Amino acid sequence: MEDYEEFIKNGDSFVKKEKFMDAIREFVKAYDIITVEDDKAEIAYKLSQCYFSLDHKNIEDPLKYANISLEIHRKLENTDLEIMDMLNIGYIYLDSGKRDDALSYFEDAIARADSIKDAQLFALTNNARAEALSSLKSKQPEAMKIYDNVLELSEKTEDWENYFEALYGKLNILRDSDINAAFELGKSGLDKIDSIMNTLKTKKDKKEFKESVGYLYDSVSDIAMELENIDEAMKIAARSRE
């Protein structure tokens, strides 16, 4: 194993433990000796995320490495990873309160995804844009339309990860304006999960899928508690464990 591969392995292990400073030290060691450009971009991406996880207020280092990754992927004409870099930069801006900058990157990412006709990336980038818009009350109707479009597109392609992310986005918007409508939407989402589960053949696939959408059960259960429907909240919690 190359020395840098050991550094990467160590860094990944520290990330899992949320020891981001230790992870940064290992990734920097790898970054300094890697010469293969796509590998260097991968480590730059990881460094960007680690620096941001360490301190959301200081975006200089996260953006530095995120842009390095973006520049390399553009040079290599790796459009899929270029789009992921744009999303990474967009979320750095969004999570640090710079919504307009985030939207600019999300919109560029949408355009790139559309240019290569990648339905999954198109749904992913639109979900990001809707998330950014949804934090503004005046933009929530626009965000809802985007989420509806993603739901339609991702259902056709059976892209369930983006489907349920869009459903969750709608749920969060409705939760503040019409909690009863949010609850009904959430319950229909859980029914959708059941119908998808019935199409999966192995216990492993069923388990992994249910774990991937566990956040939806938590959200709908929380809404039931807000409505003081304790029995329903308990049923939903039990349903998530079935």
C-alpha cells in the first residue's frame, strides 16, 4: 500500500469518529504527496468537508479545497464530480448564511446536470436549490413547485433517495403553515415506503432501504407528537422498527 493510501485510510477512520482535526492532519499528509490529479481532487474534497465540519463560521479553508477539487474535475472533464463540487461549495455558502452565493452554485449545478441529461443529478441539484429557497418565506411556493417536479421525475426513474428528500423538503415547509396537511403528507410518504419495500426481494435490501429513510419516520412521529396524537406517534415509531 502506498504511504498516501494509509494516510487516507486513517483520515477516513477519524471522520467516522467525527475527529475532524485528526482527519485533516492525515488528509494533508496524503494531499502533499499525491501526484495523480483525480486522487488529489478526492482528498481536496474531503479536506473541504472536514474543515467545514470543524468550523462552520470560517469558510476560507473549506472553499479553498472545494475550489481545488472543482478546478481539477473541470480540467479532467469529469462532469459528474464537477457537479458534486458545485453542490459542496453551494452548501458551504448556504450553511454559513450566504444564501445568494449558494443559489448561484446550485443553479450552475442544475444547468450542468441538465446538459448531460442525468436525471438523478438533475433531481439532486434541484433539491438543493429548493432547500435554499425554502428558508425564505416568500420563496416557499417556488420551492414547493421544485419539490413537486423532483417527486414526479424521481418517481419515474425510481430514484427513491431524491424522491424522499423532496418529500421531506415539502414536509418541512408545510409543517410551519399547515401542520395537519404536513401530517397527511408524511403518512402518505410512509405508505409509499411500504409499497417500495414490497418490491424488494432480500432482507438486506429491505433493511438498508428502511434505514436510508429513517429520518422520515422520525419527522412524521414528531409531527404526531406536536398534534398531541400520542397513540399515532407510538405506532409510527413501532412501524419504523418493523
